[in-house]
Amino acid sequence: MASHTPTEKENNEKLIKVSVKFAGRSIPVEIGAVSTIKDLKSILQTLTNVLPRGQKLIFKGKVVSDESTMAASGITDGSKIMLMASQGLHQGDGPVKKEGVALPSMRRLADVTRDKKGKTEGSVTKSHLERWKATGVIGLSECGLTTIPEEVWTCGTYARVLDLSHNSLHDVPAAISRISSVQKLHLSGNDLLDKSMSWEGITSLKSLVVLSLNLNNLSELPSSLGSLTCLKQLHVANNKLTCLPTEIGLLTELQVLKAQNNRLSIIPPTIGGCVSLVEVDLSCNLLAELPETLGSLKDLKFEGWESFDERRRLKHQKQLEFRVTGSAEFDEGADKNWIVRGPFQEFCVATG
């Protein structure tokens, strides 16, 4: 049997898994094989709260250049990389020290026990419950939880923030609807599957302002997401999403959309309804083009949009002149990288 030589398109779409060591833990990241170190830093910003300019990535004892691709740097599937953070460039609750030790954004549940079957469960004391109700902050990140403690639901309308990031949760039950006043929900880093999510419960949280689902195994978002009309930030990076629901256009308050490092091949034109958008990151996906409706968002500034639009017009003109019906090949190479500037941040929309 003849060996198969990967095409340029296949190489562009290939994803590799790397492990980034930071603050005493290893962060798994899935990224395009031809992506740059700058793209990797953008992904790590959402996972570590360290700004890209404050990140120093070290591979095999050497600092890797931002402009270098993963391949050119020798980084392949299974590679291990060290992240060091410069002081004062942390976006969370205080700066990261030069050694790269991050300060926790919330207090964690102190007591974690294991039952006879090895199942990890949180031991919630009366003092924990009282503190949660007094502050409105339920901090349960990095506790090794496989299930959400029942005591969380007893907080009811007291809860304003629920942080369950970086655990090993098996599911998010419908009972989540009981904390009806929660404004920030952090579920990143749990390897959650579509079937693990009670979307009905989550989308019933009408006060939700921030929803973070980074670093899971989600392949789709529900149409009911459009009912979260107060949502201002949606973080779904590092999943397996192939599309965004058309109902995303109903999120008129949405300001930040981070969906990098997925498998998105198309963005619905309805995204033009997100009139408050100021930050969008769609890098490291399989996009060939963006909908024209993005250009109508007044708070987003596109560098290169006009030149891309001109190329798009010329493409269609050539199709008419030469009666060409297929355009996929042109689109794939039309614009590999666009820089999109919002009022607060510079970021990249890429197709690799």
C-alpha cells in the first residue's frame, strides 16, 4: 500500500497535545501543529490569567520565540513546556511571582476525603457553608471533586460566584438551577462531555454574567444559550466545538467571546446581533472566512478587514468571469491571520 503524504490542509488542521508546567501543575493544551508560540500564549492567558507579554515559554532549556511555529521550535505531540511568568503581569487577584507561582483567585474547600471506592468528595463544614452565604463566593477550584457537594445547592440565592474549575466532575446536574442568583460560573478544566451537562439548569440562571467552560470536551453549545441575555463573557476555549448556535446573536450584552482552539469551521452570521462585543478570539480553529456581520460591530476594529473584503469581492468577480463554482481552495488561503483590535486587547483570528 502506498504511503500517504499529508497535504498542506491536513497539516494545518492537525492538532497536537502538549503539557505546560506552571505553578506546580501540568496544564494540558491542544493546539494546531502549525500554530505559533504567540497563539499558544494566547491560549495560556485564558488558563493562567497571565498576559502573553508576561509569559516566557521554555522548551528543552531554551526560551522559544513568539513568532516561531510549534514545528520550527521542535514542539510535537506529547512535548512538555515550562511557563514562567514575569512579575506584575497577572490579571487575577494580584501579580504572579517571578517563579511563576499563581495566587488562588478564591479560597478552596479545605477538606477533601476519599470513600472506600476511591471516589473523591468534598467534606463541607458548617463554617464553609456560613462563609459561602456571607460572601456569596463558593470557591471549590482544584479540590479533586468528582461530584458537586449537595451543600452548594443550599446556598440558594446567596450564591453570586461558583468556581468549580480544574476538578474531575462527572456531571453538572439540574440542581444548579437552585442557585438562581449566581452571576459567575466557572467550570473550566473538568473534561466535561455534552451528556454531562444539564444545559436546562445552566440556561435557567438568568443573572449569569460570566460563563467559563474552557478546557473541557464539549462538541456543541445548546440553542438555549441565547436565553442568557445578561451574559457578558463566554469562555469556551480548548473544547471540540464545530459550530456556535445561531441563537448566540441574542446575547446583546456579550462583550467577550473566547472560543480559540476548537474545531469551528463557520461562524453564524447572527453573531452580528452581539452588538456589545469588544473582544473576540477565534484563533486555532478551521475557519476559512468570517461573516460580514462582524464588520458591522462598532466596538470591534479589524485590521486587514478591508483588504480581506476586497479579496473576497475579487474572488467572486473571478468566479463570474471564469464560471468557477467551487471556492473552498481560495477561501482556505485567503486570509490565514487577521488581527482584531478591541479597546482593551489585541488578539488574533486564525485558521490554522
